[in-house]
Amino acid sequence: MAEKVIGNKENKKIESQKAEQRKLETKKIDHKKIEKRKKNIRFFKDLKNELKRVTWLSWPKLVKNTLTVIAACLIIGMIIWIFDAAIGKLISWSLLR
């Protein structure tokens, strides 16, 4: 009976040590989460401040630049299409010969 009492005390001591270790691990994890959250918040605050400093285009200038890019893409696409068709015809002509 005395052995059971001693064993119970040792078991309780071991269990309390394990509980303490779990609490410390939980605190470490919580601390990491808090730090990560703080970093994310800081990032978005910095992003907001940086975007305030950006010089944005006026609406007419934005439309003009957008149309210029679309036109350039269409012209380059047509040039590639013409070369592709010409090379395709050349290859098919050479294979049929």
C-alpha cells in the first residue's frame, strides 16, 4: 500500500511536469503566432503608406496608355500570325513536293 502512495505521488509529479511542458510549448506556439500576426499587420500598414506615396495616372492618361498597349499587342499578334501562316505554307509546300 505504501508503494502505491509513493507511486501515485511520483505519477502526479510526472503528470504535473508534463502539463507544465505542454503549457510552455503552447506559449511558444502562441508567441510565434502573435509575432507572425504583428509582422503581417506591419506589412499591410507599410503597404498602405507606400501606396499613398504613389503618383497615380490621371484617367485620360490611363485610358490612352491602355489603348496603346492593346493596339501594340494586336499589331504584334498579327505579325506573328502572318509569319506563322507563311512558315506553315512554306513547310507544307516543301513536304508535298
